[in-house]
Amino acid sequence: MTRLNKLPRRSRTVKRTCAIGALTLFASAASYAQNAANATTTLATSSASQQTADNSAQQSTPAQNVPALTLQRAIELALQNSKDLQLAKIQSRLSDHSALITRAEFMPNLYIGSGLGYTNGIPETPGGRAPAIFDVTYTQEVLNEPLRGQAKELQEQARSQKIALEEVRDSVIVRTAMAFLELGKVRHSLELLRAEQESADKILQVTAGRESEGFELSIEVTRAQLTKAQVVQRILQLEGRQDELEVFLRAQIGLAQDSPIEVLPEDLPGQAEQEGANLVAMAMQDNTSVRLAEADVRAKEFRLKGEKRGYFPTLQLVSVYSLLGKFNNYDQFFKTFQRNNFNAGIQVNMPIFSAKTKANIGLADVNLEASKASLSNKKIEVTADVRQKTRSVREKDAAKEVARLQLQLAQQDVAVFQSQYAEGKLNLREVERARLTENERWMAYLDANFARQQAQLDLLRVAGQLNKVWQ
């Protein structure tokens, strides 16, 4: 190695010391190279090597005595323990019961009543009926089209809550899958960064030794220190993110906060790389937002149909039984007093002119137009979203392939540098720098793979295919 011109000459003793130090570093580098070779698989250029890279990026050593968690199991536990899903189920039942209130008007309704009051003059009550010791009333709507339209509207809205429940379920699946996959990526990245920290330490030691002997400028030591500090910073950042993801996953799947969690890194099941036209057609059938908009249109159609039939007559079955008492002075104001009284029949109302019916029809018509416009806009929005996310998946595929090839090239560089180092053509610092580059390429590949998984999950969610992937 050529000395710097402005540095002083050293003695032969120093040279011997440097030679001994170089041999020691060579031995440690050989040991480190053997360990690194066991930890990293070199990527080849064939399609088989691409699969090897994918599998290598997903390998992780499970913690001892901690059962590993698969993605499928994590999603199953999240669906069982999700508070959001439980709340959505309660809201769905609430809508069902709300729809029954209006529908109950068309079912038999029987009421029993009793009261006690003082009568001075003609016996009567605020409701217009005769005061009774005991009475039974029966009512049932038979023909009332506006009320029937309201009942059908509420029933359709109750059914739409089942669709909203599916939307919440999809949201739980996406959040859980994202956290699961990212946790696997973060843990793998931490393993790489800790190996990178060892390389940064060795580079700093070699550079500091060369600087003390006059072979390097102090700026090179500062650069090595900066590299080490940056690695430590990234380790701390990833450790913080790992803790956040573990806390979130424990809450999602119902584990205690102190329970260890071990994930098995894996890829998403199924494929989402279908033709854009096919995915658009599937989204028009399965997308929850489109289905909710369609349900709203159907509900508004039921309401408008009922309001338009408001000009039809209404028919109601009525029946009343009452037990009267003489203390209400019936015998003084009526010619004949009868204790037990029963009335039954039908009550028919025929609208001749109803301004309220006309106003209700106008309101229902406008609401239906608004729902149809909302449905049309939603279909356009979902179509554009599916196409955009399909392109995004393809772009992320391309980015993943670039990252894979860069990783493969970095691994080949390390192999070449190790060979040259063994022949004495390179120093240890150059080999460790190549290792740093290889680790960076590994983490870039992990990031590209995770970005691709995110894009695929988004596409599956918009296309409404999450339930088919995780049935």
C-alpha cells in the first residue's frame, strides 16, 4: 500500500506490527466470512435462484418454546377478538330490530288497559272513548302502502348493515396482515443491521489503526464513525417499530401484553395479478362500497314506490272490548247501560286530496336520484381505483425484481472481494464495505417485497376478494 507523501516514515518494528495485525484481522475476517456464508445464500441468475431469494428473504428463526404464528392463524384470531367487528355485529342487530318496528304494524297488536277516574257529567276520556274498568284493543294494518314502503326501506337498510359488517371484516384482515408481514420484515432487517454493525465496527477498527500509523487521514475515521452511528440509529428505529407492531398484533389477536409473539414470514396466498378488466368486473360485484350504494338505491326505490301508492285507500282491522262500571254515571246519560261491550270491524280511509302525500313523493324521488348519482360515482371511482392498484402491483413487481438483481450483484461482489482478499489483493476494509453494501441490498429487497405485498392487499380489498383468499 502506498504511503501518503506528507506522512512521516515508520520503523521496521512498526511494519512488523502492522503485518502481525493484518494477519490477525485476516483470521477474524475468515471466521466472519464463514459465519456470513452460513447465514446468507448467494442468488443465481436463473429463475430457480429468484425463488431462492424470495425464500431467503422470508426466513426467520423462531424463538425457543414460542409457538410460531402463521398469517392464516393470525387473521383467524383477529376476526375472533376484534372489537371493531363486535361493534359492527351489534350495529347490524340494531338495524334488524329497527326494521321490525315498522313491520310490526302489519302484524296483530293486542293491548290490555285499565284505569280509575272520577266522572261528573257525560262519561268520556281524552282519547274519545268511554271510560272502562277494563278494555282490550286489537289493531292490525292490512293496507297502507306508504307505511309498507317505509318498512321495506328499513329492511333493505338492515341488509346493508350486513355488507358494512363485511367491510369492517375486510379492514380487520388488511390491518392484521399488514402488521404481520411488516413485523417479519422488520425482524429480518434487524438481523441484517446487527451483522452490518459488526462490519461497521471492523471498518472503524481498521481505519483507526491505519490512521494511527499514518496510512489514513482523520477524515476517513470520521466517515467510519458516521457509518457506525447511522447503523445504530437505524437499529433503534427498527426496534421501536418492532415494539409498536408487536403491541398492535397482540391487541388484534387477543394475546396478553407480555406474551412473546413469533411470526413465520410468508407471502400472501392466492394471486391478484389478473387482467384489469376481470378485476373491475369482480369489483362491481364484490366491492363493499358499490354494494352499499346499490342497497341504498334499492331502499330509496321501495320508499318512492310506497309514497306513490299513498293515493290508495288504507285498511286497518280494529277490535275493542270494554268492561264498564255504573259509577261513571252511564245510566244517567244513556238510555240503556250494558256492562260488557265488544266492537270489531275494519277502518278504511280514502284520500281525496293530500298535499302531504304529494310532498312525500317529491322528497322520495329526489332522494332516489341522489342515491343513483352516488352509485354511478362510486362505480367510476372503484373502476379507476382497481386499475390504478393493478398498475401499482405491476410496478412493485418490477421494483422487487430490480432489488433482487441488485442484491444478487452485491452478493457476487462479496464473493469476488473475499477471493481477492484471500489472495492479498484487497484489505479487510474493502471486504467489510462490500458486506455493508450487501446488507443494504438485502434490506432494500425486503422493503420492495413488503411494498409489493401492501399493493397486493390493497388490490384484493378494492376488488372485494379478501373473503375468497381467507375463507
